[in-house]
Amino acid sequence: MRVLFLFWFIASASYIAMRGKVRFPFWRQLSDHSTFLAPLNAVFYLFSTLKRGAYIDTSGFPELASLKANWQTIRDEALAVDAAQKIAAAESHNDIGFNSFFKTGWRRFYLKWYDDPHPSAQALCPITTRLLQEIPTVRAAMFAQLPPGASLVRHRDPYAGSVRYHLGLVTASNPACYIEVDGDQYYWRDGEEVMFDETYIHYAKNETEVSRIVLFCDVERPMCYRWAAALNRSFANVVLRAAASPNETGDRTGFLNRAFKYIYAIRLTGKRIKAWHRPTYYAVKWVLFGSMFVGIIYAL
């Protein structure tokens, strides 16, 4: 059992590392979240109905048509939320999934996160949340803002059980405000949709004077078999739901985000060690990672 797991881990992690035209250096990829989830993600890739590629044809997701058809109404609700200064960075360490993005200017207002819509979203965006609830494959959604000068660093999303959908609401319609996925760029346009596989390396920049706002959705990755879809759904319902982050008081906060302030304290200690002596930091880091991996192997 241990030998089989070790083989599957090495094979799947190698596949993740080599997947796509753009790749991280070895040590960067080795410590990336996508490496730790590689054994599970490889199952989702293997049994997905989607063709391999960074960008995805939205015609394969006809259930999303109602979002594009109502994009102006959705935009009006997004603009109202923005005017109320509700599209914002987390006020405390309670957004483990996107915490690092706030440092480079990215902002969000959650509509739902692997659960029912947030109460704050239902109150401020009744039409958008109703439209989303009518599409069961949309597991998570938010208004995502990229202000002038803001950016997202190169990264892979760690979980392959979903694909990413963007609907342009407020855009510069200019190549200077763009996302690059696996080396290919796309720039947002009002009322236009784009879908991509967020587990390819991607980043975004806004070098215009327009504060870009999109409807951002996690859409369930379609599977060939019911058991694979059930596995995907079960994992998301437990792990992804635990990463729910509130817009304001009254919204649900998942377990991972309730614990994040303690996790972040450990991270700050690591940063201080790194600033003091980088070799010590990396030695401690890899000893911890190695201990965790050995512990998993021996637990099997």
C-alpha cells in the first residue's frame, strides 16, 4: 500500500510539474500546494470530460448562459456593492485562500463559497445570488476587483475539481488589463465571458486607469463517471467549504479561516527566520515537509 501510494504521488506530482507550457523551477514547484494535492488532482484530470488546455470553450457549459444574458443587471449590483466599499480585502486573517493576493491590490466580495449564498450577498445582490443558485455547478462566486496598478503573482490554484469562469462587468477592454494563463493572454471586455483551467500557471495585471470588476465563479469540473463526480463534490464540501470567508458579520466563516490567525502566526515566525538566515529557514522548511510526508506514508 505504501509503495503504491509513493509511486502514485511521484507520478502525479511529476505530471503536475510538467503540465503546460509554463512551468515553475523544481524547488518552487516541489513546495507548491498543487504538489501536495497532486494524487487527488491527477484523478480529476484523468476522469474529466474536458480536453487538455488552458482556455475552455464555454459552449460546453450551457447552464452558464443566464449569467451572460443578465450581465448588465449583475454589473449594476456589483457597482452598488463597490460604491458601498464592500468589495474589499479581508480586514483580518480570515481568508486563507486569497490572503496573499490582497498585498498586490486584489479585492473581493463573496457571493457564495461552496455553500448557500452569504447573507450579506443576498441582501445586496438578490438577483445575482438567485441566478447563481439556479446553477448547481457553480460552487463558488464573488465579485473580483483588480484596481489600477494591481496585479496577481504567477501561481497555480491547488485544487483541480473546478474550472474558473470570468464574466466582464467593468473593464477597460484594453490589452493592458489582462490575465495570462499558461503563456497565453486574454483581456477582459464588458459582457464577455472567459473560462480557463486555473491549475495552469497564471497571473494578471491591470496597467490601465479603470478598476476592473468581474464575476468570478468556480464551476464544477465535469467528470466521465458518477463516482468521480461524487468524490469531487465530497472533497469540496468538506475542505473547500472549510475555507469560507465572510464579507461582514453574519456571514459564515469556515474552520480553516477560524484557524488561519494561528497558522499565520507560524508563517510570520518563518518569515523572521528567513530574514535572519535563509539556509536555516529552508532547512527547517524541508525537515517539516519531509516529516509530514513520512508520517502520511507510515499512517497508511
